Amino acid sequence: MAFEGKHVHAVIMAGGTGSSMLWPCSRKRNPKQFIDLFGEGTMIASAVSRVGERIPPEKTCVVTSLQGREMMERTLPGFPRENILVEPVARDTAPCIALATAFIKKRDPDAVTIILPADLLILDEEAFWKILEAGVGIAGDRKSIVTIGITPDRPEPAYGYIQTDRVRRADCLPPDSDISLYSVRAFAEKPDRTTAQEFLDSGDFYWNSGIFIWHLDVISRELERSMPDLHQDLQVIYDALGTEREREVLEDVYSWNHPVSIDSGVMERAENVCMLAGDFGWVDLGSWDEVVKMKGARTVPAGDPGVLVQIEAANNFVVKPQKKVVAVVGLDDIIVVDTQDALLVCRRGQAHNVRKVVDTLRREGFEDYL
Amino acid sequence: MAFEGKHVHAVIMAGGTGSSMLWPCSRKRNPKQFIDLFGEGTMIASAVSRVGERIPPEKTCVVTSLQGREMMERTLPGFPRENILVEPVARDTAPCIALATAFIKKRDPDAVTIILPADLLILDEEAFWKILEAGVGIAGDRKSIVTIGITPDRPEPAYGYIQTDRVRRADCLPPDSDISLYSVRAFAEKPDRTTAQEFLDSGDFYWNSGIFIWHLDVISRELERSMPDLHQDLQVIYDALGTEREREVLEDVYSWNHPVSIDSGVMERAENVCMLAGDFGWVDLGSWDEVVKMKGARTVPAGDPGVLVQIEAANNFVVKPQKKVVAVVGLDDIIVVDTQDALLVCRRGQAHNVRKVVDTLRREGFEDYL
């Protein structure tokens, strides 16, 4: 275990509400990190299992909702209950990180923390850990915030971007390392398509993976500088953690704090941010089109006694309930996602419009289906 | 009521097993005449209600399976139980007609009988009854078998055909009638596409509606001549009906008789067969494409709290369970038929291939889904 004996902790952020892009699987009450898209376990289970390969469970915490904790306790009974942190309401990533920081600080004030989104899909685990090891090494100097950028292969308007200064740094890394390290010049929120193309053409923009590595001292210092109110919350939470006031204090703090992302609240103003270029097969399952790209056209999960029948049909992607028969006739390149109470039939390449389905349902009052 | 006081009886043939063309709604254990495709009642309910407008229930019988009787008793409790005739097994139309003939003969030996398929869809009820009245008038002479032919508008290989002698007859009809009556030259089973085109081009071929009108004496005579074994069965059944031997005799007769259609068993050899051209909007819901043609693209049945959402999608036909949401994104001209345990997604114009879906399921052992 690479990080054994070191003060390395992991935070899995699983507080997000359902992504409307993966409707009807991902729902308001059943966010994508808790669904089993491929009959291979949930994303949160994959994340916990992936992290568990290098970091012991007692040094891993998950920040989630009350419902998320219930799902974890039901599906991952082996994970230490006390390391599941419950946010009373979701307030984006900055409050989530403040809570996790207070929790870890209480246990290990000298901790280097790896922040990971729960819905991370990684194709090359070896490369992933190699980058993370390098990041932990850099973050250990108590000076830098380490981010991971993904080399973009298309002008994607759905992601945030990290702009580097183009100068590949050789410091902080072993002399023979093939890892690319840059200083970060700026963070950019989701761009429009034209801007995304400009980012791609420039060569110095990377997709923001949402993974961060820092020493507790560093993130505390940056929070204090950029989000003093949230930093004060962190102190209040720190004092209350493990006492009988804990729940009350959390309820109180989350009743008035605002949803702010760590990118806009801290990163865009932070000093000494660097970026490791992470070429470990990062996949963001942001829409069904990306799921299909990732998984390819497929039939049914192993062990499902149901069946997919295709007659004069090919390249169709089907997600369906166990035991259900799905037949596609005379159609190619479609996505069929069938659940108990909602069915999506979508042309491949049109999955970005699934958001509009959810918008329509919300507008027309079909709350139960969101 | 046009036929009041006359010896006019109706037989509704509802013995067919599920049409694989309307899968997954029509199933082996839930044939199309017993399903409610449009939230407007089952076909058998429509048939009983249509016939009931002119013929009293005591002069109407339904020939069906044991399961069909159960469904009728559950959904049409007002229909006289004793007029539901149960065939132990389905043996196509000739045995079914022999059974009904024995039943009616027992009650009214002077009956003129109208034979109607249960899955009949009629757009112009007035015109329909006008043709049937003319047919009853002709059949009353105890000489002719009256058939109803539908003027074809396309070279349809899925139907049987009736060939006339092209000479419009003026006998047997009121002098001012605008109804067309022909002598029948031949019956033809489902043709291949080339032959169907020749039929259409010839101008003397009509689609066989499956509706027949005859006096009991006439069909008895024709059965005796062309199917002497079945005629003997008819006599045996006649003697047993209403006795305690009835069930046993039926079981016995149906254990050895063969499936034969009335067309091939009797009509092709019958004498003095005439045909009325029936232009009353006859629709055979033989496949989903025909259902769509009939119903047009539609959303959801009235009163369904579920919803159909279409984003960049049009002309889609959706059948779905109550309360389920269906969303179609980026697709036009598709047919979606969703049921509890099976889902069909089919391009319009390709519905004839639905049969292949059912064939595949049968071949692969998915009996429960047939």
C-alpha cells in the first residue's frame, strides 16, 4: 500500500443530487453515484473500493446526504460508519470540503488529503495512482494545492477547465519522472462551444477532474483568505465534532451557508496552485452518450434472465430492469433506458437533450419522476 | 333494432390465440381480442357492444377458450353466461363454426347466422349494418352463402382474398340499392407480394373480411358435403348440448379434430357463394403499423397520470402502462410499446418484423414472454 504509514487521507464527495442527464436512472432521490448502471455495483462502491486499495478505510471519509448514508450502510456495511459524514443539505463542494477538513484535522492535523468525486470513472488505475502519488509528494511541502487536469480531446462545453502557464515544471518531481506538472494560471467554468474550441486549440487548457490534493494547513489557509465565513464554520464544526452538539451545530451552519463550488470559492483566487496532467483514462459519465462511448452497445447484465432481441437493428444501447425483454426492430444507434416508472428512448448523439425531458417533467409538475 | 323479431343470430369468433404481430401487447395467454390497446375497452367488448345494437344478447354467442370465458365473465358480466361457448382447444374457424351452428340450431333451427371475427374494427357502423341487412336478406333464401369483401387499396400479402366474377348482380337486392353484389369465383389464401399486386391490378379481387352470413341449413349442407367428419361432429355436439355429457363430448370431439379454416375447408368448394362489397371502413389491426395508421401518433390514454415527453421528436406512437413516463428524444416515426415485462421499440414501416421477435423468443426458450 503506497501511502501506508503516511498521513494521507481520502475524501469521497458523494453529496451531489441526481444528474438530470442520466435520467431516468439518476433521480433526485437516487443520484447517479448510488445507482448500479451496469450491474457492476454503484459508483460509490467502486470509489470506495478503488480508494481502499491504497488508503485504509479509517483514513477515508465519504461526505454525503442522510439518504446517501442509508444507502451506504445498506450496500457497503464494511465501511466504517463514523467515516460517513452527513451534510444536512447539499451546498456544492466548498462547504463539503470544509466539513471534511474539520473532520480530518481532528484526527490527523498533519494530513495530506486527496479529494475525489464519487462519480469518477478511471480506466487505467495504475496510471491514476502514479499521478496521485506524485501529487501527494508535492502537496506534502505544505505550499501547493495540487489539481489534476485531463488532456481534452474535444471542445467539451460540459466541463470546467484549468489553464496552465504552458511551462512544464521539473521541480517537486523525481528527476526521471514522465509526469507533466504545470503551474495553474486560471480556472474556467463551463465554457460555451466557441470558447471550448478556443480552449482546445490553445493547448494550455485541461479538463478539471475535480480531484484535489493538499495539506490541511494549505486548504485552511486558502479558505481563511478567500472564504473567511466558511473558514469560521470550519472552526465551529471542528469544535463540535464528536460532542453531543455536533448535529445541532451542523444543522445550524448548513442552514445559512451558501452553495459555492471549491473552484469559484477558492481555486480561482488561490496562490501556488499546480496541475498534474492525468492521462489515466478519466471518464465523466455526464450523459448517456458518454455512457455508450464508455461501455459500447451492450445487451443485458450478466445473470439477467431477460433478453434483448434486435431485428434489423444494431449499435443500440439498452439498460433495462431484470427479467424484462426488450426488442428493437429496424432501428440503429438508439439508447433505451427502461426503469420501473420511466422509459427513455433517445437517438445516440442527442443525449444532451435528456436534460430538457427533466425540465419538462419539472415544469409540468411530475415531481415523482424527477 | 333492424333484426328484431327475425331469426337472426350472431356468432363472435374469439378463439384465436395471440397474434405475434401485436407483441408485446398480444400474448399467447392474452390474445389481442382481450387486450385494451387504446384505453377504450377490449376488442371483444367492442364486438359485443356493436352486435348488441342490432341483435339481442340472447341471440348472440361467443366462441372462445376457457381463459377467454373467464376474461369475458370478469369484464362483461352482463353478457349471458350460457352464450359463451368454450372450445377445449383452438382448431381454427371450421370447428368453431360447427360448434356455434350446433348451439344455434338447438335454439332456433330456422336461424340466419352472422359470423363475425372478434378483432373486427369498423369505422362506419351505419354502412356496416346496411351491408349486413342486405346479407341477411340474401341468406334468408336458404340458397346462398354471403361473404363480405373489402375493396383493397394496396397489394397486401397478409390477407386472404375473394375473387368475384366481376358481374354486378341486381337480383336479391332492392331495385334502388347502391350495394354491390357479386358471385364468388374463388377464395385465395394469403398471396405472395407479386400475386397480391396481380390481385390488386385485376380489379376482381377483394380482401376476405372473415364475415359470413348464412342460413343454418346452408352451412350444414355445405359442411356435410365438404367436411363430412366435421358435420358428424356437429350432430354429436348437437345431441350432447345441454346434457351432462356436453363437456365430455366436446373434449372428445376436439381431441381428434384438425385445425381447418372455414375458407379452405368449406368456402373454396362451396356452391352458390356471393359477396357483398363492404365499404364500411374495415380495419384489420394485423400489425403495429396498421394500429398507427388507424390511431395516428398519440400520447397517452385519457385519465393516465403518466406522460409522454418528446424532445426534437415527432410522429411517434406510444403504448405504455398507466402512470409510466415515456420520453422520446431526437427520434421520429417510431413505435414504442411498453408492458410490464416486455418492451418493443420499432421503426414505423418495420412492424411486420415483430413476428421475428416472437420467433426469436420462442426459439431461445423465453416461453413466458410469448
